[in-house]
Amino acid sequence: MALDTAEKINPFRRRAAAGGLLTIGAFGLTVVLRFGTNVVLSRLVAPEIFGIAAIINTLKTGVELITDVGIGQSVVRNAKGGDPTFYNTAWTVQAMRGLALFVILFVMAFPLSQFYGISAGAIQLGALTLLLLGLSSTSLFLLQRDLKVGRLNSFDLCMDLAGSALVILLTYLSPTIWGLVIASVLAASVRLVASHAIVPRHARNRFMLDRRHLNEILSFGKWIFVSSLLAFFCANFDKLYLAYSMPLAILGIYGIARNIADLPVMLMGRLGHLVLFPLIASHSQDSSVDVREQLRPIRLKVLSVAALAIGFGVSVSDLAVDLVYDPRYQEAGWMLSLSLLGAWAAILCTVNEYSVLGMGRPVYGATANLLKLGCMLVGLPLAFALSGLEAVILVIAGCEAVRYLPIAIGQRRLKLSFLRQDIMLSILMLCMVAAVLSVRHAAGYPYPLETIFPAFL
């Protein structure tokens, strides 16, 4: 019996470890690339341009996520996902959705530009990326389904390289919002062509609608739709609210801090999306207890590193910003310190949400995002009115902690709970913060949040 269990566990752990290492390595290069690109752009454009770009990107993401029906997740999870009839039906739905999204944002551009005080033409041009990405091949979903993480990460890294090169070149030639938007459209075009080029000609997508497969995709996707809709507002309500409530320059600086703080969350999301979700989905018929025991040691190792990294980042991020960024962006330092506290809670939520999603229960993620959104709708305007941006960032961190609760309940019901491990890891993160701050104080440096403490008195 013990031998049978070991035989089941070892392949699971080997696949998780191999996929995780490849993903972390590729994402590490991506982080370096994106961070370097942001630093270069901060010297080419004014904070106001970053603010406008943040609004346009948020609008594009919003239109995309509020119509998400889990097309990629369906291809990965469905037993028929590798059938050409299924994935071509999925691609057709994706292409039709991309066209609809382009038209919606194109038409909405004028009233949105009036509301936020930015160019309607820039929004309309940016909307073209939705059409291009909608036509991208389902080959990427099939690589994820087959856990071909190396090829998938290599593809994404190449696309990031191309995107960074385009945005730096075009922003250098035109240090305006137009340079940034045109670069995003060209990057989406490159991704579209490359996604179809990595598969043999006979396996490329073609238009097809099979009613049976369409019903399966939409049936699974109804909870993905709800979860994605809520996830968008949870992740971007702060930007949409602040874009209307404060100058574009401050929004641009805040956007820099948020983008950096989101990087570790994106890494965990990528691990969950590319490794954890398909791996658990492929073992969803096994006992939840067995799956939990297989995940526990891997999860502990990965999240321990994340806890130490987040704790270190909270303690020194202001020094890093002072060292690397243009003086116009120095306020991003304290914003980043506060934002990383929320990033830790978001990491735990993200990893746990992909666990229950792999077991076919997206309802818990949707419920968690609904609760977080309610917290933000009430908390953010109140915090901004009482104490300004400092309180807003703290409320965002608190809302992430609220989001954790429904997912933890779902994990307990599925016998896939890691509550004790998460508490221990959070204590480890806080101990790292205390240790680094002690060393920093002994060396004569002020605390990272010292300059904003008066705002809370």
C-alpha cells in the first residue's frame, strides 16, 4: 500500500517541481525584462503618460474580463480538449468574442474619454489589441493542457522580449501615449502570428461551431465569467476610482508601484495557471487527501521563498526606488512598501483559488472576489476621503485578507485546506520584515513609511 502511494505521489511531485522550476526561471527573466523596460520608460515619458496608459490598459482588461467564459480553462480541463472539433469550436468562440470586444470598446471610447479626460483615439487604437488577441491560436492552451511548460514559457518570454523592444523603440521615437499604444498593437500582432506559427499547418485553427462542445464550454464558463468579472473589478477598481479622483501624474506614480507589487502575484498566478491548475485537474478523480499530501511539501517550499522575498521587499523597496527610478517617481517607494503587504495576501489567495479551480469548483473563487469587491466599494472611497492614498493602499491589503476567507472554506470542504501552513508562512514573512528593518535602523536608515506616518495620526 505504501509503495502504491509513493508511486502515485512521486510522478505528481516530479511534474509539479519540473513545471514550477521552468516557470519560475522564465518569469524571473520576464521580471528583469519588464522592470528594466519600466525604468527606461520612466526616463522617456512623464508620469502623466503612465497615468493615461494605466487607464487605457485597465479599460481593455475590463472589457476582456467581463466577457470571459473560460475558453482556455475549458480546453485544459475538458477530457475532449485535445479534439480538433472541441478546440476549433473554442477558437471560434474566442475570435467572435474578440471582435465583439473591439466594437464595444471602440464605440465606448468617446464617453470614456470625456469621463477621464484622455484621447478617444488612443482608446480606440488600443482596442485593436482585443481583436488581434481574440484571433490567437488555441495552441497555447494545448501546450498548457499537455504540461509542456518549457515550450510555453519560452514562447511567452520571446513575446515579452519583442514587446519590450517595440515599446522602447516607439516611445523613444514618440514619447507620448501614441508611442505606447502603437507598441501594444504591434506586440499583439506579433503574438497572433507566432501563436499560429508554432503548430503544424494541418493542426491550425479554423472556424467551427459544434453545438455539443459549445454547450460544454459555456456551461463550465458561467462561473469563470462571474469570477473573472469580479476579479477585474477587484484588481482594478482602485485604478478606475483614483483615475477620476486624483491627478494623472499621481496615478502614474501609483501605477508604477502597483505594477511592481503585482509581479510576485503574477508569478504565483502563472504557476497556478500553468502548473497547479492542469496538474490538479488531471488528478481531480483522486482522493482530495492524497492530492493535499502531494501538494503540501511543494507548496511549503515555494511559498516560504515568496514570504521571505515579500518581507525583504516591504523593508527595502523605498531604497530601491530611490536608487533606480527617475526623481519624478520617488513617491512610488512608500507606495510599493504598503502594496507588497497586500501582495502577500493576494499570493495566498491566488494559489488557493487555483487549487479549488483544479477540483472543478470555481464558485469559491467567484464568491471570494464578490466579497472583496464589496469591501473595496465601501472601503476605498471612505479611506480616500479620510486619509488619502496611504489609507487606500492599506484598505486594498485588508480586502485581500477578506478574499481569503471563502476560498479557505471551500478548501476545507474539499479536504484541501492549508490554513495552518498559510498562518505559519505569514508569520515568517512578518519576521523577515522585522529582521530587515532592525538591520536597516541600526545602519542609520529611516523606516520606509516614516515620511507618511503623520497622515495616520
